[in-house]
Amino acid sequence: MATDTQDRIRDFGLTAVDVYEKGWKSLADVSERTAESTQNELISSVAHAQAQFTRTVTNAYASAARDALTVR
């Protein structure tokens, strides 16, 4: 019984991490589209850098959260 509950909680946590990751990656995609659509080089550079930073941090967080949730 306890194992079943733990499995459900872990599955919920993994699903929550997936949703979190997709949301932040979508935000990074918006930054990339902004960077590509502007004629201003400064805005483009900042938007590209922001998108890359967002992806890097998101990947690190999601990876760490998944590792923590799958440890038995």
C-alpha cells in the first residue's frame, strides 16, 4: 500500500516536472522568436541570451528534480 502511494506521488511529481519544463521552454521559444523578428541587434542579442539561459536553467532544474524523484 505504501509503495503504491509512493509510486503515485513520484509519478505526479514527474508529471509536474514535465509541465514545468515545457512551460519554461515555451517561454524560451517566445524569446527566440522575438530575437528573430526584431531589427535591433541589441534586443536580438539579449533575447537570444535570455532564451539560452532559460533553457540551461530549466534543463538543470528538471534533470535534478527527476533524479531526486527517481531515487529509491
